[in-house]
Amino acid sequence: MKRLGLVVLPLLLAACGGTGGPLTAQVGMTANLVGAGITSNLTVKRDAATGQVTGLSIRQTSTSPTLRVVVAPASLGITVSEIEVTVVDAAGIIYSNVVKQSFAERVPSGYACKATPEATQPALPVTDQCAPALKTPYAQTVDVASLPVIDATTTQQVADDFARRYTDATSCPDLSLRVRLFGFDDLNRPIEPLVIPRAAVSETCNTVQE
């Protein structure tokens, strides 16, 4: 089983303005892409009399991965504004296009709002949008959004490789995603790119003889 790529975002942010509120804390996040997949179903047509291959056809489906972020308690939130994805093979060599997409999704901070300053537990539903006096440190795992980063160029190349080597046990390419996320924090400051060095792509290659 492939290991999903993980990355820690250790953005150490200084206190801002001396207000003393929760947003003076450091930022820490762990990010991953989960659920990326490509399924290829190849049909091999043969002559009934000779057994010779007369044609190949292939159908494919792809599954977009989800950006999953583990937010540490007392972390600032960030807004992801752009994503850059490179599809690489088992050796880490670029397999197809480098895809860049604009993006506009906020990752919430490591705080949750209480109903009153005296409360010990967050109010439900959990949100971090409230006055500083109502915020309490809160760790959470957030599925931010589904990212359509497996493009037609990648699936076509997988199809071509599979069709050329379908008799080989290793005909299904071993791919992963190298990802960089860009954006800014809740204080509107640019963040260092958040890098996911290797997020797995689950690949299935099936062959049907006709």
C-alpha cells in the first residue's frame, strides 16, 4: 500500500499589534491529499478464428483528491489561493503536466467559539468566527475541498501506457502527486508555500478479453 504524503507547516508567526487576543499564537498545520485515483478498463478484441488482436478500447474514471488539514490548537487560519500539482512516477520523474489552479478556500484556525467567556466547551456547530474573548484553543481535522487536479493529459498518458504494455504485470503506472499550496494567513500575510512532497494516487488497471 502506498504511503500518503504528509507535511507539517511550521509557520512561526510573531505577535501582532500587542492586542493579546488568541490571534497572537503560532501557526501549525499538517496537510495531505487523500483519495486520488485513476481506474482504467481496457477491452482487448480478438479475431474469433485466429485469436489475433483486432482492436483495443479503454474507458477511464478519475477521482479527485480531498485536501485534508490537521489544525493544531491556537493556530491561525489560512486561505489557500493557488495550488500547483505535479504528477510524478515511482522514480520521482515528472509524468505529465504541471497543473496550476486558482483556489479560494479558507482553512479555519485552531480556535472554536464558546457561547460565553465562562464556558469550557465550544458551542455547536463549531466555528472560529467570534470575538476574541469567546475563542478557545481547539484542534480539528478539516476536509477543505475536493481538488480536480488529475487532468485529461494525465489520464490520456496512463491510457496510452496501459494499452502499450497491457500484457505486462507492471503495466499500471505507479504515480503520485507533488503539491504546493499558496495563500495568506488570517492577518493577510503571505505564507510560505505549503508542500506535500508525495500524495499517493490509487491506480487500477483491468483487462477484459473479447
